[in-house]
Amino acid sequence: MKKFQISLVALFTSLFSFSQVGVGTTSPSASAMLEISSSSDGGLTYKGVMPPRVPNVSARNAIGPLPADTGLLVFVESLNCYQIWNGVGWESVHCNNDLGFTDFFQNFDLGTSWGYGSDVPMFDNGTDGFYGITTAANGGFSNITTLTNNFLGISDLDDEGNNGTSGFATITFTTLNVSAASSGVILSFNYEFFEFDNGDDAYYTLTIDGIDQPEVTLINGNTNLSLSGIISHSIPGGTSTVGLRIRIKQNGVDDFAGFDNFSVIQQ
């Protein structure tokens, strides 16, 4: 009898270990790890789900999420908004009040609301030079490993043909009106450089309310230097306009650069 009881315990433990969990339901969806029913009394009464709430932006920032915490959801009471962590910053999913501000993105895929242009025409000279939208499946751009899907790629900007430039190419993003973002915005983007040599350099400049901020170095090439990372700037509420420029100079078919996931989102 004792062995039989132990066997039953083991059986039920196994079932709970590999089954879905239901709250208020005995038949949770097979596609869900957790299903919560809005009613536990056959439809006589109904309830909702209360997500974590934080009182203000400072409390939200104190959470300190990491890039791997993408998808984290909170309700910020001072903003009256649901916000989700996108791996770089907090993004408003829905707000109960009309904020009058729409987040802007340029990921060269589906999110293209933030426009841009280049003072040097983009070109595709095959393996001899490239400046434009590409993927890691395009030849040597497989060396760009931190960017996914489409991104802005550069290789041999000083192309031997009638393309490119021996100087800097400047990519200018449209100046955005962010005055409706009362809590401020976060401007961010991803970059990666592969084996940049002496003379291969890149910089960026933020423009806030029409004033250029100090230029920031992304890379000063030096004997096959490779770098990657995320740039993120918190811009305070009360700001009227925000803009971005990137300057890049590069020569050589064995060196590659990529930029992606540009965004301006409300804090």
C-alpha cells in the first residue's frame, strides 16, 4: 500500500510538471503555459488581471532591466500608461490619456517611420563596395553578427568605381517634434564595426532643440578593430525637437559596418 501511495504521488508530480497551469479553469489551453479564467463561478462574476504598477518614471527606472529582459511589462501610474521594455528602453504600449506623441522607428524592415537621407548616394558594387540596406546573408556582411534582418551596411565606402567617397558620408535622420512627450524620450540605435583600420572612423551627433550636441566617437579604426554596441540617450521632457547625424569614413573591401534599430520612444 505504501508503494502504491508513493507511485500516485510520483504520477501527479509528473503530470503537474509537464502540464499547463489553469487559474479558474480545469482545462487550460494546450498552447499556454498559464491560462487565467475571468470567472471562477461559471459566469456569475468576472475579474481581471492586475499587472505590476509603479508610481512614477523614477520607480520604473529603478527596476533596472537588462537587454535580455525584453517583454517586461509594467503600468506607470504617473503617465497612466502600460509600458514594455524593448531591450533598450521603455516603450508605451497604451495610455489612458491622449499623449499626442507617436514613437518613431527605423529598422529598415517594418518600422520605417523615422526618415533619413545621405549626402553620398547609396550604391551596390557587389564585392567591390556597398553602401545601403543589406542583410548578413550578403557576402562579407556575415561578419556583422549582432544585427538581424535588414540593416544599413557599409563596405569599402571609398569604392574604386564611380561610387562612394574618400571622405565622410553623413547619414541625417529627420528632425522630430517631441514636444508632446511630456516625460521625455529615449533615442537609441545599434552599431557594429568589423576590422576597421587606421583612417576608418565613425561619429554621431545629437541635435536637441536645433542645437548640435558635442560629437561622439563611435570608432577610431586601428589595425582590424571590431566593436559593437547600443547607443541610448535619455532626453528630458520639455524638449521640442530631436535629430541625429552619423558620419562614417571607410576604405577596404574586408572591413564592414552596420547600423540598425534607430528609435525615438517616449519615456
